[in-house]
Amino acid sequence: MDNDESHNFDFQLLSFNVKGMRDGTKRNAVFEWLKMKKADIYLLQETHSAKSDESSWNRQWGNNAIY
């Protein structure tokens, strides 16, 4: 950096290959486990979700998600 300012950002990132979350029981278990982890950012791979799942999954998660 050219000036004396520095910026530190502390956050916890969790990445998880869920291998499918279309099953409601599994999705609920994954969401509960993630909430216990208390990360700032969650990256979920292989959710096998469709555009039509977004609003119901956001409600179940209790917050917005980016797909």
C-alpha cells in the first residue's frame, strides 16, 4: 500500500459439500448444523437446487442466500 493505512477483516468462512439438499429432512439438518457453526459466510457446494427452491429455502434458513 502506498499510504500508512491498513485494513484487517476478520471473518469465519465455512465451505461444505452437502451432496444434495432437495430432501427436506436433510436440508433442515444441514441448516441446523450450519447455524451451530456461527460462521459469517457459508459456501455450499452440490446443493442440487433449482431457481424454484430459492424462496422456500430462504424462509427455512431464516435469511437471504445468494444462489
